[in-house]
Amino acid sequence: MEYTADSAAVSHVGKVRSNNQDSGYIGRRLFVVADGMGGHAGGDVASAIALQRILKADTDYDTIEDAQEALRSAIAAANGELAETVFEHPELTGMGTTVDAVCIVGDQLVIAHIGDSRIYLYRDGELSQITTDHTFVQRLVDSGRITPDEARVHPRRSVLMRVLGDVDSAPEVDTFAMTSKPGDRWLLCSDGLSDFVDDEDIEKILAEGASAKATGDRLVKITLDHGAPDNVTAVILDIGDTTEPDRKPVIVGSASKPLSFSEVAPKQRTGLIPAMLHSVRPSPANPSHFESDAEDYFEELIEEDARRARRRRLSWAAGIVLIALALALTLVGAYAWTQTRYYLGSDEDTVVIFQGVQQSVGPISLSTEYQDTGIPLSLLNVYDRQRIEQTVGPESLDEIQETVERIKARSGLESTP
């Protein structure tokens, strides 16, 4: 029999939000994180109602099947309570919450998951993400349309495809069981943590071996150091080979306070999609898009994403064309300038005026013969001959012609009329 050796729950409002819409719970056998959404107060209410109902499942179970059924029933009941609350308080329409729950049954952990909060396992020096996000971008990743790195910055990364709330009378919840062993560290967290702290940093902190409370505080601190625009909640669960002494359950976040509807601002009743638009980063308010069918909405977002990709490719193509055009104009301008310059050189036996500059660009010469002066190299003094061999210029045509006249004079030749 394996039980928790240490556990802790930590929650913080973050640096941007004015209220905490997350809720967290650690009990005797049950551990929960819920991340609410739906406006200033709607998210508070949603996560608090869901957690208060689900924590009633915190008891001993004889079998894995019993625990799974109990979690499913508790989550379904929480979903029903959310729908009833919206019926009684229409201003809360569209509120919802994610739920991640872990229930210990001997050396097994029963897991329930819906939404984009996450459960991680740190075992034998490696971190694994146990749950799969129920998000639009995760479906894009699963279908091979985008990479995980692209998903982190995708404009639709906040769209949830599954959630508890008044959007579905029978939401699909992932439930499964896993065997745990002494030394395992489990982390349940809201996306306020996982969206702003890389898995590598999470792994390093879990590997430090600090107490569950110190580890939770450390995870929240690094999230705050990264800006923490969203609420942050972490539940740490350490598995040991001894039974943890009975402890008083701990509730953090919204569920730790009495429910209040006094701060809820009235809003028009809408439908499915508002509760699925869970902003994880501050963004300008956009008009809500409503659909009665999540699958239809998913397909519409797929097409919208394709249109965005096409626009992005066109933008890149246009940018490349503009850069190429600017480069071409620069080269043409540079070449035109070289043709205003002249220098003195020689062919096999006479002094020659060349137009351009002596350099070349690859196989392309930037100069051509302009005029053979007819001055024999054999008549030049040593100084003038060395200068001609090393080239004189580049200069303007008038300056080069003046130099030619001086060379003629020194060589005893007649000047050009």
C-alpha cells in the first residue's frame, strides 16, 4: 500500500488579473485543480462550485472501478450544479471550468481530466505530461497541422474544446488509472503555470527534492518571474512508502472563499462558444463567435487557420519580393555610380582610360575601356609607369584627363588640342 508522503496546494492571482478564478484542493485521498473562466466573477463561481461538489468524493475506495465511477459521478454532478446556477443567475451564462483530479486507491492513482489544466509525473529523473489538453491547438498538433512549438504561440491557443459548465449536459471526461511508486512526484496545475513555464524548468524544480510546499511556492515564484498574467495554481503530490498522518484538507483559490454573486456584471445570454474562449494571456476584447456545435466550430477554426496560413505565406512572399526589389535597385544604383568613375591603367603597351572601378563582382567586371590615350608605356618615367601599373583613380573624367595631360607633358608628348 502506497500513500502520499507529502502534499501541498498553492494558488496566486498573478500579476494581471484582479481576482483568482482557480481553485485547488488536497485531501486524504483526493487532489484537485480547477481553472474557471467566464468573466470577472463567473470563473470564480464556476471553479468554486465544481471543486466543492467534487471534493465530496474524497473517501476510501475498495477498487479502481469504484473510484473511477465516483469521480465521473462527482464531475457530472458538478456540471449539473453549474447549469442550475446559470439558470438561476443568467448573468453567469457562459461560465465554465477545467478539472484535473487524482484519487489514490492503494498503489493506483485514478485520474480524471477535462480542459487544459495539466497533470505531470516526475519519475526517475524524467518529467512526463500525463494528460492531453482538450484545446483547439492540441487537435491541430494531433492532426499534424502544427508543431507543439507553434501551438504555444498560436492565436487560438486559448480555445477549449471540452469544459464543464452550461455548455453540455454530458461532457466527455478522460478517466484512467496508473500505478504509482515511492519517489513519484505528481503535479496538478492550471494553465497559468504550464503556459508560462517550460517543461524543462518544471522538471528542474521538481528534481530539487524540496518539500511539497516549498516546491509549489517555487513553481509559483518562477511563474511570477515570467510575468504571470493568469492565475497560477499548483498541487504537489509526493508518493511515499508510508501512510501520511491524517491531515486537514486544504482548499486554495476561489473555492476557499464564500460564494458571492454581488460582483457579477450582467451580460447577455449567449451559447456554447463564450465558455470555450478561455484567455490565458491578456488580449483585446473581440466579438464573441457563437456556434451550437463544437465540431462545426472546430471545422470553422480549421478553415480560418488555413486562411491565416495562406495570408502568412502571401505576406512572406510579398516581403521577399520587396526585399529582392530593394536589393536589385540598390545594385543598379551602385553600378550606375561606378560608371561615373574613371581610372588610368594600361593594356600591353599604352596608357588607357577605363570607365568604372577596378573591382569585379564574381565574373562581372565593373569597368570597360573608355579611351586609349596612345601614350606608350616605354616613354613614361619610372614614377608615372609605376602609378599606371597600379592604376590611378577612380576619379571623375575631368580629373583623369588632367592627369593624362600632365603625363604627356612629362613624357615630352604634345597635349590633346
